[in-house]
Amino acid sequence: MEQFFASGRAVDVVLAVLAAEFVILVWKRWSVTGALLVLLPAALILLGLRAALTEAAWYWIALPLTLAFPVHLADLARRTRR
């Protein structure tokens, strides 16, 4: 189990679940943009986690975490406009 988490495979499983959730949301008539804005921040944070678990360089950890913030703000802006 330790190797499963240390290798980043656990993050891969969660990313696969997020991808399945995206397909389900679009199938349930969500807009692609709406589904992306909801799920993309989580996916980016998970990519940062995977980079940290696999001991990647600091910028591979910081980049997805940094990108998650403006996407999250865009989702919040979209939700408050409704």
C-alpha cells in the first residue's frame, strides 16, 4: 500500500474518477465549460500532489497549484453570476 501512494498511483485513480465524473456531468447535459470549471481545480491540485509524491522538481509542484487558483476564481465568478 505504501508503494501505491508513494508512486502516485493513488492520485491516478482519483484523476480517473474525476474524468469519469466529467463524462457523467456532460452526459447529464452540463456544459463542457461548466463541468471543466468545477473539476479542473481539483485535477490540478491532484497533479501537484502527484508531483510531490514522486519527488518532482519544485516547479512541477508549484505550477499546477498556481494554475488551480485562477480556474477556481473563474468557477466562483460563474456561480455568482447565476
